[in-house]
Amino acid sequence: MKADLDRLMLDRELDAFVVTGGEEFNTARYYLSNGANITHGSIFKVRDKPPLLVCNRMELEEAAKSGLDVMTDVELGYYDRLKEAESDGLQATVLHWADVFKRLGLEAGRVGLYGTWQVNRTIALYQLLCAELKSYEFVTEAKANLIEAAMLTKDAEEIRRLKSVARRTNEVMEIAWNFIAELCAEGEFLLDEDERRVTIGAVKDLVRRELMARGLEDTNMIFAQGRDAGFPHSRGEAEMPLQIGQAIVFDLFPRELGGGYHHDMTRTWCIGYAPPEVQKAYDTVMEAFDISVEAFGINKPTHLAQEAAQDHFEAAGHRTTRSDPRAMDGYIHTLGHGVGIDIHEAPSISHLNQDDVFQIGNVLTIEPGLYYPERGYGVRIEDLFVVEEGGELVSLTPFRKDLVIPLSGDE
Amino acid sequence: MKADLDRLMLDRELDAFVVTGGEEFNTARYYLSNGANITHGSIFKVRDKPPLLVCNRMELEEAAKSGLDVMTDVELGYYDRLKEAESDGLQATVLHWADVFKRLGLEAGRVGLYGTWQVNRTIALYQLLCAELKSYEFVTEAKANLIEAAMLTKDAEEIRRLKSVARRTNEVMEIAWNFIAELCAEGEFLLDEDERRVTIGAVKDLVRRELMARGLEDTNMIFAQGRDAGFPHSRGEAEMPLQIGQAIVFDLFPRELGGGYHHDMTRTWCIGYAPPEVQKAYDTVMEAFDISVEAFGINKPTHLAQEAAQDHFEAAGHRTTRSDPRAMDGYIHTLGHGVGIDIHEAPSISHLNQDDVFQIGNVLTIEPGLYYPERGYGVRIEDLFVVEEGGELVSLTPFRKDLVIPLSGDE
């Protein structure tokens, strides 16, 4: 968590770091600026000193809401440097950073670089920093970097927000269930009050509206039916009408409006009835889910949970990416991942990750699945969990795990 | 536009380029993949050959919608390379890229790198590429890069989408106007049907809902009243009640749902009446707007339009960032910018930019403003324009430019 930053910097022998970027959503900047609503600005932090947020003059008011020390680029002489650099923004930035480092008492040292930015511009800046600021060493980290390591465990305020987003997301999932349950079947299709076929697009529109009414925003949900459900990341076709007896993978992972903390949950539904093969796959996935939760333990390597799920799937006759790294069907993804400001954070629960262990403060998904596009279905079940202070793994996703949505209109 | 890519590559002596990144919204990937709904995957393009989209196996179905040549990382042996690299993802990526380059017939050459990614990971990848793939030169561009240069002019399909987003955004602006016009004043506040004070948050909620109903999403609109309006990028306080006679800067810049093309427009409103000082500033800004539009000309440097606006503001006694680069009030930003998949694209209309000229296919804003937070107001007027085939500058923002919203409830 954020309180660990100085310690993590010491572990990594970092004297300072800079978080920078452009107008892209910038996870590290959001995290360190406590969600300040800014689209420019860099954060400079020297170890054991408070961070300084350097903002554009136009964003001073929003930057101040970060609670950090804030100065504008104007105050720090950026525009003088820009003139000196004959309007070459990159050159001016490097001179400006040197000014900021000196102001913060950093004359030399190892400096980490974080944030989100255009690839081309990042490399150009890095080249110029190395060429011009020779008393500093600009360092990278191959695996989990400093910011990711801090974000790996959530503090009490982050968990409060994650629980709030979880509660609201579960409400919306229930609204979608109820909406479908009240439809009437005509042949294989579902009709609304006006006797029109209900499409995936109509369900997604409802879900987006209900999320927004709760201060959340969709970040491209998956509502994929039949063959599409067999591709883990097919989003589903808006024009496709809902059909009875088809597997629907509904993966909902909204975040706080305008950027912020996520929830992440998946249910697999069959409207009206489930074909036996889908029911069997569903039961296998539910068993894998329970086995994975059982495999959890504080300080236990996360890959053991993935391998427990893989053991189960393989014993049931399914391919996995462990038994066949090139597998295109069966169980072909990781068991789970951390969730926070990013939808995919550390830890990773993968047989290829030998480094991560379960820790107090982790907020992570468990989401086994089976995918058979050529047989016209896929199944995934996903809850989000928090590892509580006492070391218990607690689900934030209480919504029912029923495969079949019975049609009340048929009763 | 996209059709210019091979020519622009030749100009820049690029033999190939790669667009890469993580799960962040990736403008270059969206652009080149024709909006494919993918969160992983890189695009490889050798000059004068079609691009190849290399996707994650889970996203094959979505990637195929790009219309590009698509291969999965599985097919291309990424997982074999991952094993070879002992699960070091970065090392595996570099080996994998070498495989892809060879498959595309690129044995050596100058390679541009684009996309959006984490800063730290970008630099680590760049270092490894330089160290391991010595027959290639990985190059950066200081100013407008290849992708930005292509995006500088929009093709017919892009302009069709931009016009559609414009039409819908203007509709929503009108709905907001009408909503406010129908309120009743009680003292300095505005009351809704339930006689509750209407807040900025209520207006924003309405706007977000109406955008969504039209397939658009808000990207953090500005609705800033009074002193907040005096800071160009203050978003406005949700809890603040609307007040009569206060300047409100309403800058609305939504995009197609899930990422896509934007509109960008600003109106300044005073509910009920305008104080004389705000009216005077408004008139000055409107004059600057008209002067800026007059300054437009095909192949004319864009900075001349900014300087025409600055001449006008300075003559009227206002500071500008030309007369004082450190100015914190007056006219303190650029005159405009291109708009597309990103809200701020090339060209830039700035006195500090001597490179850009107006071209057919540009889609750009003109948005002069005046900011006096200590006097409790700010004013900005912004239309989005397209430079049509015949060279005319045509506004996509027909919505009325009236300062005062008369209260019909008072009539």
C-alpha cells in the first residue's frame, strides 16, 4: 500500500522516482495523487520526503484536491526553460526536471520512472534524460515495479471503496437477472413487453444505465452467448437476440465514474434451461472454483491455486495451458488477478508466476472457466475476494451462482 | 490519414513500425486496428506491406473484426519463446518480435515504436530490444510522430463519424440548456419541480444519461461556475448549487461509447442575467472567436490564428501567454487543437508552434477564452470545425452562442 513506498524504494535502491505521462488515464498518477482529476502533471518523490505534484497552471484547482504539495510548472520556471529550449518541449522537460530535482535536494542518484504515456515519447524522453542528466541513473524494473508492488496490497480506504463498488455491481447484476427472468419466450427467442426480440445490446444498455445511476461506468463488459462465450474475451454482439438454452458468459467489471476502483465478477447463465453438456461443464467449473478457494492460504504461492484448478480440469479430461501451452480450448487462462484502479493488477494467479504469494490486503479474483467455441459454449465463474486483516479470504461478490435463469413468464 | 502511412514512413526513413502496449486505451492501436475491441495485441507493419495484428488467443474473435491480417501469439510461437525465456515475459517478447520481423521478411532496418503503455515497461522493453536485436534500429521522433502525422488529417469515414458525434453532442447541449431554462429561481438559486436546489451534479447526471442514450460517453466534462470557471480545467463541484448571474463554463467533449471519436464544444452561460463585466468579457471572447475564424486559411501556419486572437485580447487590455508566459489570468491557453480518437491531437494552434499549417481533412477546435478567478468568472467559446475538401472551414457545432439562459419560469 501507499504507506510502503519509502520501504519499497529502499528495497529497490531508488533515491527518487517520477510519475509522468500525457492525457491518457494514468494509473500511477491517479494512485499517488489520490484520484486528482488532472490530465497533465508529474509527481516527483525523493525517498523519505513527501511527494511533489507539478501541475499545469490550468489544473491547479484540481491538483490541489490531491492533498499533496502542489506547484505549477509556471512557478517552477518551465516556460523559461521552454523559451531557452526554443519551444522544444522534450528538451524543456529535461531541463525542468533537473530544476525540480535540485529544488528537492536531489543532486544525483537512482531514479525510477513510472506512469502511462505514449511509447514513442517515453523512449525519446528517456534517451534525452540519459544524455543530459548524467548525474542521475534512470532505472527500470523487469517484473513488478515499485508502483505495482505498492498497489499489490490495499489500505483501509481503498478496501472501503472496493467494497462499495462491489455492492453496487452486484445490485446491477441482479437487475439484469430479473430483467431476463421476466421476459417471455417465443420459440427460442425472448420477447419484451412490446413483443420484440430482446438483444444483447438491450441488456448492455440496461446495465450501463443502472451502473451510471450508481456512480459507476462500464469498461466494456462481456455478455457473450453461444459460440462467442467460448472465446474468453469476446464482448458479445449487440444485435444478437437472446436465446433460450444458450450459455451466456456475463463478465461485468465497472469502475467508479471517471476512473477509479473496479469490481470484477462473472456469471454464466442459461435462459430457461441448460443443455446437459453445458450443465456438466458448469459443474466442473464450480468444483474448480471451490477447489481454488480451498487452495488459498496466507503466504502461500498463488501458482498453487492455479495448479489445483488445473489438476481438477485435467483429471476431468480438459486441456489446460499447463498440459498444452498452445491450447485454444479447455481451461486456457490464469485463475485470477488483483483488482484495483486497474482491472488487472498484481498478484497474478498463474502457473507461470512463481513469485507472488497471497497477502493480507490483496484484492483478487478467482475465475476458472471452460471454453469450447466449436461446441457453441463457454463457462466462467468469477468472484472478487479481499484478504482481510485476519487472513481470511472473503468474497465481495455474493450474487447467486445459478446457471439457469427460470423464465417467470412461463410459469 | 491512414492511406498516407507508407508515404509518411518513407519520409521518416522507417522500414517498419510496431504499435504495442498493455490494457490502457491505446489510440494508435485503436486507429490502426479500425477500432477492434482488444486490450492486448501488437500491430506490425513493414513499409508497403499490409499490417499484421498479433493478438492474444482470447481476443481472436474481436481482433478479426479489425479487417487486418490477424495471427495469434500462440500460432507465432510466443509460448514456446516464453518457455525458452523461463517465463520472463519481456525477454520472450523480444524473441517473439524477432520471429515476427523475420516472418514479415524484415531482416534489418529502422523500426518506429508507437502505442500507449506503462512508462517503466516501455523503457525496459526498449533497452532489451536495443541490446538483443542488433540488426534493427529502434527510432523515436521528437515532434509529431508517424501516427500523429497520419491522424492529422481525417478520411471520409472518420469525418462521417465525427459529424455524427457532433450532431449528438449538440443535441445534448440543447437538452441541458432547456433543462436549466425551465427551472425557477428562488433568490439566487434554481429550484427543480420538487423545489430542491439544482446542483451542478444534477446537470452532469442529466448530460451523462442523455449522452449514453445516444451511444456516447462523457470523458469528464467541465461544468464550472463562478470562480471555478476562471480556472480553465476546473471540472466544477458536483454539490455546488446553480446560481443566477454566475458565469458557467460548460465544456463537453464526449466520445463514442467504449472509446472512439470525440466532439469538443464549449459554451459559457449566465442563468437569468449576465453581470456587465462578464458580458463585456464574453463580447471580447466572441470577437476573438470571429477574428480567429477569419484568420484561417489553407496552408496558412496555425500560429497566425492564435496570434490574431492574442493581438485582439492584448489590445483589449488582457494579458496573454505571449505577452507574459507566466500569466495566471487573461487568455492563458492555446487557441485550439485537432480532435479525433484523442481529444487533443495535431494540429496545435499555438504561438509556440511554428510547424503546423491548416490542411484539408483537419478537424480542429477554435476556443478563445478569458479567465479571472479572483473576479469570480471565466469565459470560453469553442466550436469544432472540419476543413472540407474545397478548403472551407465548416463548424460542426451549430448550437446557439447565447450567454444568457432566460428563465421561462419567470416569464
